[in-house]
Amino acid sequence: MSALYLHIPFCRRACYYCDFHFSTSLRTKPAVLKAILLELESRSPEATSRIQSIYFGGGTPSLLQHNELMSLFDHIFHFYDISPDAEITLEANPDDLTSQRLKELRNTPVNRLSIGVQSFHDSDLKYMNRIHSAKDAEYAIKRAQDIGFANLSIDLIYGIPTLTDAIWIDNLQRLILYQVPHISAYALTIEEHTPLHHLIRRKKTLPPVEEHIARHFKVMSDLLSHAGFVHYEISNFAQPDYQSRHNSSYWTGLAYIGIGPSAHSYDGYSQRRWNVANNVQYIKGVNEGGGWFEMETLNETDKWIEFVMISLRRADGIKKKDALLFGEQAYETLIKRSKDMSKQWFYDDSNALRLTLEGMLMSDYIILNLIK
């Protein structure tokens, strides 16, 4: 087993764009955490090899109190074999990272923080209904570094209607100036049933513009590449040796266990499993021993589709030697379909099918037509 993921499904406020599973009510938090402890224990036999990374996602894991977080770690280290140099990441909102909270986190096994900054400008944060301010974001990064967290990942969002080119460049340059080693940047997408979707449909706010998204993406790639970052996955940039080990396990098809409401798992071969995205049902199911997850077995076609989808997102692309493991016919069909598309979308590489910057912008369309 390579990785362990824990979903902490609570937030203080609902961001308008978010479609992850979370609750703004903390009423069920004690019961959810108790159920997570039970799930950690019951599923430990699935961890047949040493855990190389642990990731606390959500939701907002930085809402956890020190004793709650340590209780989870006590269970993890008791029931799982954790590598001494495991990457252990906790997602955090800037407003949670006070000096006191950071001191507490330094006294836990957490060695990497993923901070949801999204923007250093209040107009963008207001558009997204983020709870923190631009100053909160700056102070959180500086405080984290001052207290000894060198391994930081910062989340940004581009394509926001309020985000001008100048502001976007400023966001990126600040992170370069702060010497942040990892940046995850995502285009603003409008998911159905989110508050942002409803606001746009009712013409209460502006939608993102595709031309702005494309321009922001190209500016970002150019600026960060010149600053020494490796663009190793469509949405991820890292200084050398700072790639996310946990997320890389997803993108390379390694096994992982997902714990908590809505968490997904994969055995590295053919079995996928996902927990119910409902806190009350999750609590009841875990406590009663059933009805809190679903499973599926992937056939060879399913595996091929997933392989193409996750491989093309990476800078390494689809390596010929890996694709041929699925058979020559699958590989030849893949290459034939790619040649029917624009040459600007792929690098000229006989050993791998890799997307150019233009291709990354069209990745959803490209992948859909490669696996049709």
C-alpha cells in the first residue's frame, strides 16, 4: 500500500465553487471522527505494504483541534506501518494558521502544509465566498515558514472574472518571492448544484471566460518555468524534489486507502471503493458494520481508460512501454487517434504520447476522443 487519505468533511463556510463533500455544521464532528477511527482500525488489513504518504483533505482539516488530530495519528501509527520519511500533508485555510495553531502542528507528524490561498486579492476572494482575507493568506505563509514548515504547497484559482492579467501575475510572483516550493493551480470551473452555478444562472454574478482561462494558464506556465518550477502535471508545479508524493501515487496507479465520508480507495489492481458522501449515513454504517461504501471491479477496458486519463495529465505522458502492456492494438489505436488531431497538441516523441501546453488546454477534449 502506498498512500492513506483521510477526508475531514467540515468547513466554516461554503465556498461558492466547491462541489466536494462537506458540512458547515460541526454538530456531527465528534461522531464522524469516532467513525473514522473505527474505519482506520477495520481497514488496516488492506495495508499490505508500508505507507509512504498520508493526506488529510476535505473539507477543512485545519478545523481539527490538536487532540482530535493526535487521536487520528495515534490510530494511524498503531494500526499501519508508516515509512519513517513518509510525506504527511494537511490541507489548511489561511485563517486557521495562527501562530499558536502552527506551533501545535509542528508538534505533530505533519511535515507538509497545503494552504488554500486561491488569491492574494480580496475582490477574488469575495467572488468565491472565501472566509479568509488577502492579508490572512500572506501572514499564514510567512508564519508557517518562520515556524519551520519548509514543504508548503499553495492552491491558486485562475479564470475568475475579477482576476485581471496583472493581478494573476502578481499572485504568481508573490509565491515566487516567498520561495514556495509547490503550487497547485486550477481553472475556475462551474459545477452543477454549487452556489456559483446558481448565481451565474440567475445572472447574479459573472461567469468565467474561456479566453481568460487559456491566457492565465499560458502566463502561469511560462512564469513558473522561468522561476525553476517543473510543470509535472497539468495543474501542478514544483521545485526539484518537491513534487507531491501523495498525489503522484494517484497519477501513477498505485494503491491507496481512503478513509472518511466520500473518500475513495484503489487496491492498485482492479478494485475501486468509495464511501457514502453523507455524514449521518457514514456514521451509522461504520458503527453497524455495513452499508457505508460501494465497490466496483475494473475490467481491462476500464483500466485502459483510466490509464490514458491519468497518464496524459502528467508531463511524462503515456509511455510507449507502459501502453504496450495493454496490448499492441490498444496502443496503435491510441496513436492513430492522436494523429487525427492537431499536431500542436502533442510533442514529437516516439517513446511517449505527451501533451504540449496547447494540448494541456485541450486535455478534456483530447482524452475524450482518445478513449471513445
